[in-house]
Amino acid sequence: MISMIYNPWHGCHRFSSGCQHCFIFSMDAKYGRDPSVVVKTKRFDILVKKNRHNEYVFKTTNEPIYTCLSSDFFIEEADQWRNDVWEMIKERNDLQFYIITKRINRFKQCIPNDWQYGYDNVTIILTIEDQACLDKRLPIFVKLPIKHKQVNCEPLLEALDFKEYLSLGDVKLVSVGGESGYDARVLDYQWVLDILSQCIRANVSFRFKQTGANFLKDGKYYRIPKAEQHSQAKRSAIDYIMED
Ligand code: SF4
């Protein structure tokens, strides 16, 4: 489960099929906000704020800091603010930042001048939901200078063929999950097992994160309540974690 979140900006545009039921749109509708307007959040500089004892307000932790979950870190509208965030990330080398993106095509124009082979405390997680996205994004991702790479197939919408890419580009972990919500699209357990096999063949770690709300297993459909989606996936005990 995600425990630490840092959202420097909020708002996004649908980018591909995985965005269809993005939570931002329903959440913003509830609060009467326009989700397509990208704005800096009030917590933009929380990473470097200090209290009167000169201690960081955002405490050191071993938990990953999931960064920019209410937008995409590489969205165009944030080009004007991103360098300030990179500076804060550099200063807070006591924290590990996990940045999840679909816009990996913009990566090279969005990194700071001193990025070189990547920052030690940054993991970039590429999101892939179907084969068309994989074919477009993964060939770019595997070639990029990033120290820690993961792939997140969530919501997984169909079977995926990773071709040769898992063996190529230092991807350390592939995680898989379904979609939540009333209209959730189905997650077929067979697709999950198929990705697991590809990871084992390529010596890449694999995690089945959650089943989603609409789960198909052995020809039978299951509605899984939100509170049980992670535990149901865990119960399958198919995670394959390689030692570093
Ligand atoms: S890119 Fe991410 S945040 Fe943006 S609409 Fe798609 S799912 Fe939502």
C-alpha cells in the first residue's frame, strides 16, 4: 500500500486508455474543480520546509515517496516548476522518490542539467496498460539513463508481450494490478500469470499488487471490494522477488 505521497502539482489530461477511469476526474468533479487545469499545490515546497528547530517538516523515512500522483510529473504545464522540484529532490537525498509516468516520451527534455546517469534517490516507474502503450513507451524507457527503473501495468487491460525489452534495460521490477471502481474493466488472471512467466525468464522481479474490482480467474468473474483487492492478490502468492 502507498504510504507517503508528495504532490507538487495537481491536474492532468487523459493520455491513453489507462486514463479512462482516472480518480482525478471523479475527485475533482466532487469538489467542483476542473481537473484539466494544472496547478501548483500548497505543499509544493514541503520537502524543504523546516520547523523552528531547523529540522525538515517532511521527516526522513525508509518508505518510498510516491511523487506526483494527482498529475503526471512530465506533463507540459509543469515545465515551469519542475526544476525547482528536482532541486528539492537533490537536497533531500535522505528520501527515495518514486515517479510514475505515462509521458516517458518527454523525459529527456524534463531532466535537470546534472542528471547524467540519474539521481540515486529517484526511481522512474513507467506505466503500461496495453500492448500499444508497451510498443510505444518501453523501447524509449529501456534506453534512458535512469538508475532505478520499474514498470507498472496498472490497470492491466490485456495480455502483454514484453518481447526482448525486459532483458535489455535494467528494469528491476514489473508490478501488475487491475482497475478499481464501479465501471472497472476486467483483469484476467491469465494475463497476470503470463507476465510473471516473462519476468522469470528475464530475471526481473514481479509483484501482483491488486486484483482490481472486476477479476476473472479460471473462467469465473469476481467482484472484489476495494478493501480486499490487495489482500486477494497477496493470497495468490505468486510474487517473484530477485535479490539485488
Ligand atoms: S496520466 Fe495519470 S494522472 Fe493523468 S489522466 Fe492519466 S492516469 Fe490520470
